Amino acid sequence: SAGSNDVYVVTIDDCLVRVCGDANEPGATDRPVLLTLASANPARNHVALSLTLDRPQPTVAEVFDTLGRRVALAHEGSLGAGTHRLMLDTRGWPPGTYLVRVQAGRDGTTRTARFTLVR
């Protein structure tokens, strides 16, 4: 059972979200792209994302609601190697569950994270 402070790397596989590894496990930082929530979940007015890349690469970070509609574009463009913090201002968004999808590099490596917004 996951604790409230556990951080997971999550991927989409056949339209189902599944946990494929704990970001704190050995070797997790060797992945080319690591996406974690860097703020409380559930969130209220802001959501912070931590995105770590092993090399400079073009990156797109999008947020979707549970109906699959894109509600925000958090980043689009090149990012350097290292850890980047992306902030989402969620004031004005309806409460609910949201999915962040990051695609990086020419091979389209994809990582996702889910957060819940409450009022």
C-alpha cells in the first residue's frame, strides 16, 4: 500500500494507467525521463511538477481532464539535461482528477502523473 509521500513513475499502456516503478527505487534516476508531483496531492490552487531529463531534448507537457480534453499546455520546447520545475496555476479549474502527460525526445518517451484538485 502506497503512503501519502510515495512518488511513482507512471506510464500509459493500452489506455490503462499502471505503476511501473517507484521513483526512489535503485536505478529509477537512470531513466531518460522522470516525472513526479512536487506538491501535495490533492492540490488546491497550484500544482508543481518535477521533470528530470538525462539529456537536452524537445519536451511537451500537457494536462488532460478525465474526459481526455487538454486543459493546459505546461511546456512545449527544448529543455536541458537536469531537473526542471513546472508550475500549474489551477485556480479556476473545476475539482477533479487530472492527468499530466510528458513526451520527450525524438523517440517520444512518455511519462504521466495523476493529481486530484479539490476546493
